[in-house]
Amino acid sequence: FGSLGGSPGTDGHRELFGVKHKTYDALSLLSKHCWEDVFSFCDARGVVRLGATCASLADIARSQAVRQQQHVAMFGRPAPVAPPRAPLTQARPGAPPAALEQAAAKKGWAATCAS
């Protein structure tokens, strides 16, 4: 993996200390479930380091299952479930005046309903 130095080539090989080595995708070596088990034995720093080795392990490191395991290890309890985010009603900066007026109207209507 990338932690050994050298960079992957386009031909499926990477050169390490002047010797070409065949590169493998992490998920072709172990299934996602097995990698999640490996991550469960790592601390937060280990998860980051292992996730930095290749794109497929980075995806697993950012997965909800690994994040929950790390939260339990760090805080002793599962992470609280975040409420779903409301859709964005504000117009982007630099938007045309009509879009700004429409966003202001929606915001005003929401404030009226809340009072």
C-alpha cells in the first residue's frame, strides 16, 4: 500500500526501491466486512493511517459502522442520531435578485408560522 513509499503506476504496478511490485486493491484481498473488523481493533489514529493507504480503505474508514465503533471506543456510548437536515431555503451569494426575494419570502413565511 502507499505507506511503503512509491506510487502506483498506471500499469497495475508500483516501483518501490527500484523494484516493480504488483498493486492490489484492498477489497480484492479481504471483504469489506473483514476490513471493518480490522478497523475495530484500531484507535482513531490507526483508522486514519489505514484509511490513508488507498481509496477503498478511505471509504471504509469514513463508513458509518467504523465511525460508530470509534465513537463507542472514545466516549463509551454510541453517537447520537442526527436529525435529518432541512432543505436549504436560502439563495446562494451572487444569486439574482428574484431568487433572493423568493428566499426571503420563504424565510418570512416560516417565521410567521413559527410564532
